[in-house]
Amino acid sequence: MKASEYRDLSIEELVTKEKELSEALFNLKFQHATGQLDNTAQLARTRKDIARVKTILVEKSGVEED
């Protein structure tokens, strides 16, 4: 998904999406370790999606970090 599509989601939906992506990343890592993963680019794509969701969660919550 693109960042603009994530921005249209509510905070609760973003939290749920983050959990789903984390589970997907775990499964991808497991498949990679056992040699069953054909497309290793999915690992990087999923990690970047998790980062996008976390970034947008911080933006929406209005928390400023030093």
C-alpha cells in the first residue's frame, strides 16, 4: 500500500494493520529460513510497510519525539 492509502485509515485500523504485517513478516522470515520463500523482495517490502504504518501512527497521535 502507498502511504496515502494508510493515511486514510483510522488509528485502530492502523494498529490492526501493523499487527497483520508483523505476523506476515514473521511468516516470511520463517519461510526464508526453511528455504521455501521464492520472492525474497517480499521481506523488504513488508518491513517498509511496517515502517510506513508506524510513521503514520506517530503522525496521527501527535506525539513529538526528541
